[in-house]
Amino acid sequence: DTEVTQTPKHLVMGMTNKKSLKCEQHMGHRAMYWYKQKAKKPPELMFVYSYEKLSINESVPSRFSPECPNSSLLNLHLHALQPEDSALYLCASSQEGYYQETQYFGPGTRLLVL
Amino acid sequence: KQEVTQIPAALSVPEGENLVLNCSFTDSAIYNLQWFRQDPGKGLTSLLLIQSSQREQTSGRLNASLDKSSGRSTLYIAASQPGDSATYLCAVRGTNAGKSTFGDGTTLTVKP
């Protein structure tokens, strides 16, 4: 099983809402990632968790708050977002977080902020 | 700062043709280079991963090469099919905290 699942598939929210994106993998991977992808642009790294600890934070605004409850789950809490935050949010995982490894991506959550 | 460039930005070919996609990067201090496929509105599917010590990797009709010293990688697709139509992205994983930098992608259309 090389599947990373993400919920919801689509999300529409107002600028005052609080919502969460969820990512799950059951491959025993110990590193998980959040990427943001705008239309016709490549993915941009937001956060990396390794062994459930935040190891990389690409200076993402505090309105995005990651959480790793356990080694299989990764959440992205959203609060007071702006319309420019509308994008495809991709989750990925890799086995140990070593740099030689393949990253496996989920299908993404398409977020629209009104 | 690592910069990754993919040429061409778009490519349209008739079915059955062999084709080459190019990826170049500015900093040769890398751990690996990974080729992905992305269908419209979907996530990324890993195609091939080449470690910095390797020269090429093959999977089915796909062959990827890496020349780290010149900062180049190519993805060769043999006997293209309409189902190969997608955007192909290369991602370079650098030695600076292992961050991945993506190219802008090549959008491939294979016409029946």
C-alpha cells in the first residue's frame, strides 16, 4: 500500500472560518510534508515533520498551523485565511525522512477562500 | 539558492513518438532528483528517483538520466501514448536541510 489519503477533497471557507485539512498514511513512514501549489505552478514546501516533530517550517504565516498527532496523521489547521491562500494543498510522506527517499504524495485538497 | 528549470514548458506529439523532457538545476550539491507526473487537479505520482551517485533509472517505457556535474537530467519516454498526457515535474532534493525544489513542469499532450 503506497497510498497517502487527504480529506476533504474540496473546501470552501470564508476569511473568518476555522477549518482543518487532514492527511493519513499507513506505510509506516516517519516523515510527512505539507506543500502548497498554486495553479500552473510547482509545489512549494510549507512544513516537514520527522518522527512527529516539526523539522522544517518555511516561514509560513501563522494562520497555517500544522499538527502531527501521531506518526500516521498530519493536520493543517487554517484560521483567518486570505483569498490568496486559495490553492491545492498537498501532503506527502517518506520512509524515514532521509534525503535519499522517495516522497509519496496524496491527491490534495483544493481550497477556495472567499 | 537552488533553481530548477524545465524545458520545454509544453510539448505536443503524435502517439508512438519517443520524446525527451529536460530538467536543469543550478546547485549540484544534491541528494537526489525525482521525476513526477501530475494530472490536472490531482496529486503527484512518483515516476523515478535517481540518487546523486546514480546515472540513470528505468521503469517500463521511462528512462531518467542524471548528470550532476552539469546540472542536468532528462526523462525519456518511449512509444508515447495518449495516457501519458500530463504535466511532468522534476524535483531536486538539496543538501541544505534536504528541501525539495521543483521545476515549473512540462505539460505533455500525446495526440491519438
